[in-house]
Amino acid sequence: MDHRGKLNVAFLLPYEANFHSGKGGAVVQWVGEIVKRSHRYSYTVIAKRLDNNSKFDRPVCSWIGRMGFKTYSSRTALGGFLWCLLNIRHWWGKNTIIVENRPEYAVFMRQLGFTGRIFLHVHNDIFGDLNYRYLSEINQSVNAIIVCSRSLLVPLQERHSDLCAKSKVIHNGVDGSVFRRNGSNSDGRIIILFVGRLEKNKGPLLIVEAYRKIFKECSHAELHLVGDWGNNPDSKYVSEIKAAIRECNSSGGKIVCHGYVSHDQDLPYLYSSASIFCFCSTQSEAFPMVVIEAMSSQLCVVAAAIGGVPEALGDAGLLFSPGNEQDLQEKLLMALKDGNLRQRLAENARNRATKLFSLSSIVGHFEDALDHVN
């Protein structure tokens, strides 16, 4: 307990993660929101680097944590073990540790003698890569698992029922006061919005090619891409995207690249100025934040039916087969040509996001789980 009687809880982030709630990815944003909104717990965040204005503990020797890291199933993952060992002074005296996305950290901390509660919070599809023996080690190490979508439990249901029984689904949440509708275009334009890194697994070329084939039927439609060029900006895939954009724009289309934008300042405005949000990932996505942000922003969502996306969207949007450009074109044309459909789906999306994914209630569910697990 701290001096105010609150339980001491540590978030242990992956060693490569910087804790910056405005610039970090979904995991970092989630942790930032929990810490900012909590009234029940006293939190410490353990990460490679923290915000300059952060009040949280700063770890030691974080660069050593990058050494020798191998796979989730490797018991000799030196980097992960060192990350836990060298930060032991930050987590040893805590009542509860929440490990973000890295089950091996829980195993290592038990080996180091930690006897408090360990929660594993999972945002990615990791269990399918783990063998039964290692799943059993995780089962012995954690008190509970929190997953952001039911889709992540499928491998556990099939392969380790005991570990699955320790799991609870708590969806990601969105701040409806930030991501909301602030108006609409009054000049007849319809903006199709894509948000994500412009790299292959996110499918940006898929939406660019689909738009190239339909913009002549819907000359009032524009495509706006938000996100940087990923980890390999000189790749062949990126070159193909840029070439397709140039060709499309020279033929009368309009594709706008915004690059990286501020999550809490610029991104809400871009959502609000759009009419259709398109999610095109070709690899499994557990519960994409961008989808529920678009829903909360009252956008008509056209999304790949992958991972936890159908779980998030329900019947409040249009789903297409992942990687299927023809199916994507058909769903986009439905939304572009039918204003009543577009408006109805947008309103349903906002209502669903408000009812199910409100960040304040999601944080409450998360801390309820911390309260009730021994």
C-alpha cells in the first residue's frame, strides 16, 4: 500500500516501448488512459523512456533489455530476462504487476521470486505461436489474463482450457469527448479516410487500387491517407503505393497523404471531416483502436472482416473479405452511392461505440478485474 492506502500496481511495458501517451501505439495509449483516469490504484509505469513531464519511475539499463531477445516460447530469451532483472527495484515491492503483451516476463518474474499478483494484458494474437508446455508455464505464473477481444481466446480454447478459464475479455476503449462528430463537409465532397502505417500488413495499396477503379463513378469522392511510411519507407511496396497515387491523381482522382499526425489533436479533426472510414489490414488485428475511434467519430465504416474487427463493428458497418479488392470496391460503392445507408451506419456506429466502448466504463471494467482476482 502507498501512503493513501491504494494498492501499488506496476505496468511493465515491452522493453522497446516508450511511454508517451500522445505518440505511442495502442498499448501505450491504453496504459496512459488507465493511469490518467484511475482513482483506485497507485500506478508505476516501467518503460524504456517516459514523458519528460512524467511522474513515474524511470527504469535502469533499458538498453541492455534489447540484447538477445528471441521468441515467446524461448526459455533463454536473454533480453526479456535482463529487462525484468534490471528493473527489479521498480516492481519488486508492488502488490500487482500488469505485464503488457509479453507472457515471458511473467515467467521470468516468478523465477526471480515475485510472489504478488501478475496480470497478463494481451493486445495481439500471440497464443497461437506457443506450445502447450509454455502455455502451462504461463498458467503457473499468472493470476489472470485480460484480452482485448474474444478472437484472441480461440487458440486457448482449443489448446489450454485451464489458461482460458483464467481469461477475461475487456475491450479497448475510446474517449467519446475527443473522437466525435464536429460537423461535416458542406461542399459535396465525400472523404474516404484510411488511418495506419503505410506498410503491407495494413493494406494501404488495397484501398488506393480500389479508389483508382471507382473514383470516376464517384467524382466527388477523395481518399485521404493518414500515417507514416512504416519501418521500411524505401521498400518496393511503398514505391508501388506512391506510383499508384501519382497515376490516380494525374487521371483526375484526389488522393491526399497527411503523413503522421498528432493522435489527440489532429486525428480527431480528420475523422470528423471524413464520411467513410476504411480499414484494410490483411493480417489479424485483435481489436483495432482506429476502428472504434472511427465509430465514435460517427463514420460509416468499411472494414476487413479479420480478427476482432467483426466483434467491434457488429452490424454498424460493412465488412469485406480481407485482401479482396473486388469485395472492397463493392462495399465502398454501396456506401458512396447510398447516402441514407451511409448516414444510418454512421449513427449506428456512434451509438455502438458510446454504449460498448466508452473509455470511462472500460477503465472501470479493467480495474474491477484487478479488484476481484486473488
